[in-house]
Amino acid sequence: MPSRTTLAATTAALIALAAPMAFAAPAPKPAAAQAAAWDTDRAAAAYTANPGAVTASGSENAASGPGAAADGNGTTRWSSNFADDAWIRVDLGSVVRVSSVTLDWEAAYGKKYVLEVSKNGTDWTTFYTEDDGTGGSVTAHTYPQEVTGRYVRMRGIQRATAWGYSLYSFKVYGGEPAPASTTRTNLALNHPAYGDFYQHAGNSPAFVTDGGWPADLKADQSRWSSDWNANRWVGVDLGATSRIETVDLYWEAAYAVDYRVQVSDDNRTWRTVYQPSASEVAARRADVKSPGDAVGRHDTVQLPTPATGRYVRMLGVERRSFYNPAPATAQFGYSLYEFQVWGTGGSADAAYPALPKNPGGAYTTTFFDDFTGSGLDRDKWRVVRTGTEMNPVNGESQAYVDSADNIRTENGALILQSKYCKGCTQTPAGTFDFTSGRIDTNTKFDFTYGKVSARMKLPVGDGFWPAFWMLGSDVDNPDVSWPGSGETDIMENIGYGDWTSSALHGPGYSADGNIGKQQTYANGGRADQWHTYGVEWAPEGMTFTVDDRVVQTTSRSKLESTRGKWVFDHNQYVILNLALGGAYPAGWNKVTSPYWGLPQSSVDRVAQGGVRAEIDWVRVEQKK
């Protein structure tokens, strides 16, 4: 393996610290002879400190010019003119695939801004939008967007202070894609990489083709890392049909014990061209160490016969085991620093496909229930039972049952009511003191994209946890499961009268790390009054509302740039439930007895029969 400095320099593995930008004459190219400095925070990329390649709309003074954001000195800074539309631009010298941009803000940061790329310095494409910046250090990963160009800029929209925008550094990472070749070369370098589920944005598939790996095959740098599932894969688009001779896999300690190397012409139908022998698998399986002692490995896979294809992938079959501690063992995901494909052919024109777009058109109602019938419409709703359709979750105290005591219609509304009887409820999942109601549209009405809303009145009291939400319809597939399925929390309330929350859960942003917001009711409203909760779910993102007032906006672009995989391009189904206690309420009220998250005062209220959530109607609208 070449030294990291040589690798960075020869592959242009990165490209720049930056400053304000302008549409002025193009900045000079970085000097070819200039040494590339290795950024130890990113084993796969370096940055070229070339202040002369940076321009801006203006500067506060001569000492804070745009070059200061590209000089490799973290104590100097560019400070813009005092205008919301100020900008800074870096000239990378040639067209590269940009993998990420890091902005290190001074106290005068951007509240709203965009990151843009251009091949000619005139026509710009936005690849990251910040609408609620908080300063600090911000890294925007581009995967899975196609972001190629010579110029990158930060264009301000709204300042956070009365001053301008101020950046200590503007770092751009990426590299030139390997071109078509008639001689044996690594055809995968800086090419689009793909995978299924990965841990978070900092471990996306894009890292396996960026040209870098740590010499010790142990450091937490520049790597793809799957979620904790044996059936996971990562692959690369070579751009054109190629002759594939050798594949090099630089593994982190979480390597595959057994795997397949596969090729494809269309990224759908795969042919296996290599798998380890039984003896090799046995030897790898026997290599069990503690995580602190384990290191990675370098597999050079010489194909028995050269293969032909455009796409190449590694499909994991069995994960490595670790002591946790000995003699117990545990398994994590797969983790790969670099995926090299050696051969001839290929094309630098390989590109990530465009992300889905909103089809436009008018909304029409595709699902509606106003609960005016004599009972629950079971053609529209499935009743969920603990121990049958689901097992207990989140440390909640109730069992969901199919009973009119817990689920019924009354005066044109759905009633979900909780009941208490010590030790009275036997289920396949155990004995419970509480019962409650949960219904969903799974197998009745599963859908992709639309406006989803409901008018509801909620109980107020510590540990009462009504929710209106959606789950991905593939949640029960063991190769997906939660949070890979995605979860959309349109409304959750944990007993507080003045606020509710909304959230998204997925790989890299689940449980307490979800992407969520709290909302406080307008004009002194309360949860135990009627309110309409909704979300507009589109290919580009989610917009949550309460009484038609926007309370959370999450774009797909920002989610994938900073958190993890967007898992909301497939069917979800609607859920309504009333839980008691559990992790979310307990995290706020700190109650541990008599039930987790549910104090005695709330138990008494349930026993008196006064705890229920009311739903006036539920509606789904879609563009057809």
C-alpha cells in the first residue's frame, strides 16, 4: 500500500479548505507541485491549502480575506462583508467527485445557507441546505447525491448575528474518478458506491472508493460500516462494462468471515465470481478477539477467471465474532475501509442516479375514517394485540387487547381507553396489570407519500403516552427490521398539557437520537383540547404540522448529509395507540415506581376509568 501522503497527492484525494466565493474570474488552479497535507481526521482524503484558489463576495477587512479559510491554520478566518447574501468559493482546479464539505464556523455563523457545486463557476447546483444552523463544525456528506464539479461554494441566506459570516476553515473532500483504462488499474477509485443499510452518514458506502485506509487497519477512519445484520452488501459502479481481474478488500476489525464477490451488468441481477473456501472460512471464524485487540485484514481476491460486468459488490454472509467479554461473544456489522477493483475498461462518467422528485399534481383523499359507524371498521383497521401481532416494547406497562372496553366508537369518535386490573390480563407475552388499545392500517392500507392527518384530543397526566404515527411496512422482515424500516412520529404526547413532539427514526437517527422537534400549542392551547396533527410526506422530505402550523421540517438532503440513510421511499402504514409509561415518559418524569414512567397518581386515574384518547377523524391524501 502506498504511503498516505503519496496516495493523497497522486489521487487528488482532497481538495481544499475554503473561503467566500464569487462569480468573478476563475481562481487559479492549485499548483500541481504543491504538496497535499494529510488530514488526520479523514484517512481517505487530504486538503490542499491554497489560499489563492479561494474568492469571496467581500471581506470585513484585509486581514480576514477568503484565503484565510484555506491556509490550513485553524486560528485564522475569513469574515465576510455584512450582508446576508455573502458567499465564499473554492476552485478545486479540476472536476472531482465531492464526497463531503466541512465548515468550521466562528461565532458569526450562518443561520441559513446552501452549499453548491459548479463545473464552470457560473451554473450552480445546490447539494446541501441549512435552514436552522447553530454554528460549530458542520460536515455535509454528499452520498447518495451526484456532486461533481470544479467549484464549491457556501452561499449565505441569513446570518445568525449582526456581523457577517465567519469561517475558520472550508474543507472540501473528494477526488477525480478513475477514467476508462486499457491497462490494469483500480477502476473503482472515486466511483459511485452503493449499499443497503449503513450505520450513519459518516460510515456510508461512499467511503469504500475514496482511496484511503489507515496503515494499521484499525483506526476509525474513512470506512463503510453496515448495520448489525449478516445479510448486507456494498458495491461500486465502474461506469461501463469492464474486465475484472482482482478485488482488494481492506477490512476494519469487523470483517466478513464468509462473503461473496459478485458482478452485475444492471445492478439488479448478480453473478457470484468468488467465495472463500471452507478452510478459509473456518480459520476466519476461529479468529475471535476482544474489540480492543482485534484488527482488520487485507484480502486480495484473484478471480479464478476474469469476470465481465459494470457493477461489483461484496455480499456479506457471516460476520466476525468478538469476545464480549470472554467466553461470551457478540457480532456487529461489516466494516470496510476500501474496495478496489483491478482490471480494464470502466468510465469516469459513472454517476449516482437522480433522487426521487415530487410528481406534482393535486391531492385527493385515498383513505378516510370519521368513526361514525357502530364500531371500528375492520375493513380499514387491524386491531393489534400484545403477544400476537406484536411483543411488548419500550418498557411500557400495558397489554394491547381486542376489547370494546379499550377500542370503540362513541359519538362519532374513536375511543382508545386504558384499564387497570392487577394481574388480570394474560397474554402470550406475559401477565399485565393494564390494558389499552392500538390499531393500524397494516395490510389494509399501506402507501407511499402523501398528507396524513388526524383530529385528536389527548389525556393529560404523567406517563400517558398517546401516539399517531407510521411504520415502514417491511418492519417485520428480519433483513430490514427497525429502524431500517423507518418510523414517522406525527404526534406523541407523554402527559404534558402544553406540548407534543414529532420525529423521524431510521438508521443512524433512532430512539433518543431521532430527528425530532417539540411544539408548544399556539394561543395557550392544551393537549386535552381538539387539535389537528399532520405530516406531508414527499420524496424530498417531511413537513409536520399542528393545526396547519409548521412545527418541523426535515429535508431528505440534510438528513442523508448529516445523519444517515433516508428510508422513507416505500410503503408505511398508519398507527393509533395509547401506551402507559415506558422509556419516553420515564426519560422526562424520572418515575421508577410503581411502574416505569407511570406514578401512582396516574395509576389511580386509570383505575378510575378516566384515561382515554379521542380521535375525530383520520385522513390520507395523495397525488395521483
